[in-house]
Amino acid sequence: MKKLADIGLIGLAVMGENLVLNMESNGYTVAVYNRTVEKVDKFVNDRGAGKNFIGAHSIEEFCASLEKPRKVMMLVKAGKPVDDFIDMVIPHLEPGDIIIDGGNSHFPDTIRRTEYVESKGLLYIGTGVSGGEEGALKGPSIMPGGSPDAWPHVKEIFQAISAKVESGEPCCDWVGEGGAGHFVKMVHNGIEYGDMQIITEAYQLMKELLGMNNDEMYEVFKKWNTGILDSYLIEITRDILGYRDENGEETVEMILDTAGQKGTGKWTGISALDLGIPLTLIGESVFARCLSAQKDLRVKASKVIEGPKPEFKGDKKQFIDDIESALLGAKIISYAQGYNLMMEAASEHDWNLNYGGIALMWRGGCIIRSVFLADIKKAFDNNPELPNLLLDPFFKQKVEEAQEGWRRVCATALANGIPVPALTSALCYFDGFRSERLPANLLQAQRDYFGAHTYERVDKPRGEFFHTNWTGRGGDTASSTYNA
């Protein structure tokens, strides 16, 4: 074993353990530290026995065991613990050393921490790591951003341990300065929320409206996973529907219908509101989880509020095909909205994001990995300035082809009282996006009527604003024009 480690990691929870095992299996010596030092000894003597690990019982010992420039990676809970560990390691580092946050930190925190760490003469990386515990062990998607000068020092390690696509390209590349890496990971997680929600809506339609059992749905998801919907989330949904416990019980049916969340979907929605981007599908997916959490209230409401009783009278096979179309259409919208958000954030924060490269990073290892992402990479390779995914010829064709079945699904679901908030909001965005004229003219008239907020006219150049004295009682004074 080398006397000094190539990289060190703080935080030996499941993700941390699996990630350092991945690093070691790729030929690197890794120093490990955990606030509860007993975990260090347990790991080194158990899963890490006989391997190239250096266990440390203090931050000082940990930092001293690293080759220069030292590379200190943290996989700890987002928030204050990250700041605490940064302040703990800084006194033991030298100019040019690198601190890496591999957790799900909020990107404004990463922007702040990058500036802080750089002010101390050090370099900082905030990197998204996606793929769960299996991805961490076998190859995750890695999305690093922060101090550009740090990238050459970690590039070899990060790309060695990341997932690879069929051509062998690593699902890891430099994203951009400041909080760019964690922003892209946040959007990834938002899209993950959307994908999961539309899949659960498809599940409920098949279960509640078509009366299908889990074995029948297993076969449907198995088939979908061989086509354009082929993805990790479709694959694991198939497996979940086919799983039985030791008593032969369908485990998924024993799970309480209240969904948890750790905040990245909410952050994505808030960022969209801050930047003025219509991220409707992901927003509805977050709210759907919030509604699921109101279990007791929903149970009460179910006893007193009446709605239509689901009754399907159509062609069952055709409707299953329609659900597949609805999933595809909504999935395209989810990515179109997510990429729109990244474009606006790049403009706001002066990030030079490689949108095709991001699709490649998501192509393997991560939770939203799917064959679909190869087509997104092609779209941005063909037109790096593509303003919206729906304007790419391939995705324009696919969403147009999907819309007939998609519309039937949404209409049938609403008529039968089955909630499909993500599928319907995505369809409404599609119809709004393709509309040359929306009713915002009336909305602006209302704003001008009650608040003198002014409006632009179709017969005048953009940027000229007008006010009408709608009642005859108002004056000529108008409110200043601004966007909040």
C-alpha cells in the first residue's frame, strides 16, 4: 500500500462506503474518516479488509495521510455539517489543496462555499453524485462544478469511477464554475421527481381504471422497457410490481401511500419560480407528494366527498398503448422544462453549460438514465443553441405523435375522477407552448384596471407601455413597469 492516499473521504454512510470501494477497485489508495471513529475501524476491518485504505481517527491524521495537492471529499448531510467540516479541515490544508462536497447541497450554498474556500487559497468542488448506493459502488453519474483549477487534479479519479456509456465515454465531465455542478444535479433530481410521478399515475390508471393486477402490469412495464421508454425507473417499477415477500405478499401493496422527499424537487421548483421558467410538471410532482402526505385528511375527505366511480368501457389494449404515449409525451415535456431552467440559470450565473454533455452524464449510472438521453445529446450536438427541446425535429415529431393517445388518457382520467396532475400539466404546457396567442392580454387588462400596471399593444413596438383610465374616475398616473 502507498504511504499516502490519492484522495480522502469523510463520511462512511452507505454512499460513502460504496464510493471509496469503487475508488479502491479502480486502483486508488483512499484515506477514510468518520466523525464516529468506530465506523472507520469497522469499515477498514470489514468491507475494506486487505484493501488499499488508510483509516484516520482525527481530521489532522486524515489530512496528513493525503498526497499533495490534497483532495478531501465529503459525503455528509447537506447544510451545516458541510460548513462545519470545511472549517475543520481548512487549518490542516495548504494553498492549492482541494475540498470536494459530494452531497446534495443547495447550489447557492455551493456558490458561497466556493468563494469562501477560494478566499483561503484553496480550491472547491461541489459535485452531484447520482445513482444511489449501487451506482456509488459500480459507477455513478458525477456532475462537478466549482473552482475550474481543481478539475485537472480530480478528473482522472472521477472519470475512472463514473459510469460509462456503450462507447466507453465516462458519465462525468466538468459542468461549470460556482454552483453549476450542484444546480445540474438539482435539476436531475427534479426530473427524477417528474419521471416517478408520471409512472405512478400510469400505475394508478391501470390499477384503478383498467382493473389490472400487478402481474399484468409487470408484463406491461417489461414490454415498455424494451422500447423508447427503456430506463432505470421503468425497469425498477417492473421489478417492484413483480416482487413478493417470503409469505408471497405483493410488497408494494403493503406500503402506505405517503411519499417522502428530501428537498431537491422543491429547490428545483423554487428556482424555476425565481427565474420565471414554467416548470409545471416537476412542480405538480412535488405537490403530489405533499398531497400524499396528507393521508389522514384524505381519508376523512374520502368518506364525505363524492366523485365519479371509475368505469372503463373502451379498448383496454389501445388504452395501455395510449398510456405509453402519455408517458412519452410527458417525459419529453419534463426534460424540455428542465433544460429550459438550466439555460436560464446559465444566463443568470454566467455558466457555460454543455447541454449535450449533461445528457451524456445522465446517460448512465444515475436514477434518470435512459436510452432517451442519447437523443437529447444528439439534439444539442446538432444545434448547441437549441432554445427548447420541443423545437428539435426528433422531439417535435415524437411529441406530436404521442399527443392523440396522451389526450385520450388525460380526458378519460379526468372523466373518471382519477388524478393525473403531472400528465395533464405537461399536456397543458405543450398546448400553451405551441399557442401563438394566449389570454394574457385580458390578464394584463385586469392588472392595468386595478393597479395601473400598464400593457404593451399589438399595434406598437415592443417596449412601449400604455395605461387606460378604465372607469373614467382614475387619473393618468401609471405604475412603473418591472418584473418581480
